[in-house]
Amino acid sequence: MHNHEEVISSRDYTRLRALVYDEAGINLGSEKKAMLEGRIRRRLKELAIHSYGEYCDYLFSGEGLRDELVHLIDVVTTNKTDFFREPRHFDFLTATAVPEFLASNSARRPMLIWSAACSTGEEPYTLALVLSEYGLTHPGFTFKIIATDISTTVLKKASLGIYSADAVRPVPQALKVKYFMRGRESSVERVRVVPELRRLVEFRRLNFMDSDYGIQEKFDAIFCRNVIIYFDRPTQQSILGKITQRLQPRSYLFMGHAETLHDLNLPLAPVAPSLYRRIDARA
């Protein structure tokens, strides 16, 4: 019988918290210990390691830091996401943000949108779908979506664009038929985003803790929803400072509904709950 340690020792939890904070900027409070145990348990199974103590010894070895750290960051940062989450954001995009972009877009360039922390891809594909529909009634409107996440696992899943029938339930039926293909093996209810839509989204790996995001583009809208809640205030200031630098003047930043920026020093003005607009410093 394996001697499974049921909990992470407080010494190991302290080490893990420091590592996750240094690497990913994520602040795990003491109340997150059970969550972390649950998520690391999957790694114990995969590595055939029998206790949390043994896992930490491996993780902090040279080999572990090289091979396992990326998996640890993965399990800590994987967030639940949905198609059409916070649907008012997509309504605002097509009713206000896109028409404003078109009115000022003399160069006829594509609208550029960044899905920051895209997780398994539901957000960027919702954007691609909504904007493709908009394009059908507005000839000449084109767009491109860049989607980033720290987790290589979710990026792999996102770029495949394969979802369960359950996951696509929030998608209106007419759009489901149009933008998702049924799997051939009818026993498993799985659908795949059509290639025309997948082509409009480019996935890249990005760690918000990197000093340089390596993103040259300036965006006409940025979605950064339900991710900064994981960071402490100074880290939020630094991340959002970098993100807003990549936003075109007067363009919009969409945040999660539970997130507030009111005491951060950023070139943003609130427009509606969880919605901000970039303002020029000189204005």
C-alpha cells in the first residue's frame, strides 16, 4: 500500500507559494492550500510519485525545475472559461467599439484584438464568431485576433478548437450549425471550430511576469478578463501597465465583472462596469 501524504506540509507549501509567485506572479494565500493539493494530485498520478513531500523534493531539484515547473504553473493557472461569457461585452463590441474603429480607420487595416489569458480558447473563438457575423453585413471589415496564455496545455487545446457539445451550449443554435463541425464518431459528442474561424486566431505563449511581452502590435480592443484577480496589487499595476501600452488611444479594455481598477494608476477611463477606455495622457 502506498503511503499517500494527504496534505502538503507547511514548509513545502511556503516553498511552493514562493516559487509560483516568482515564476507566475500569482499570490496563493493560505486559503488556497486545499485547491493546490487537489491540482497537484493529478501530477502525482502522472509522475507516479506517492507523496507531496516527494513531489516537492523532485520539483526543487535541477531536473524538476527544468521539466516540472511548467506543469506546476499549468495546474495553478488553468481557469474555467465559457463561450459567450459576459455576453454584454460582445454586444458592446459590435454596437460601439467596431463602428468607432471603422469610422476612424482610414487605412482600411484589419481590426486587431488581443485575448490576453485566453485559456482553452472559448473567448477568442467567441470573438472570431461574433466579428465574422458582423463582417457579413459590413463588407470591407476585416480583423485578426491574437490569443495568449501562460499554459502550454491550454494553448494546445485552444489551437485544436475541439469542444464537447456541453461546452458549446451557450452558442446560439444558428451559429453553432454554421461555425462548428460535428465529429464523425457520433457516440462522442464533440464539435470542432471550422477552419475559416480557426485561421482568424493566432495563439502564442505569454507569461505576464516577463519584462517584455514581445508583442509589437497595438490593439483596437483587449480582453483581459478574470485573470488579474490572481495577482497582488503591485503585480496588477505592472501587468496592466504593460497591457494598456499595447492599446490604441481611445480603444477599449474589457475586464472581468468582479475586477476593479479604481486605485491603479493607468491611462484608462471607466466607460461601464468592467469596461475601460484608453485615454491620452495629454488629454
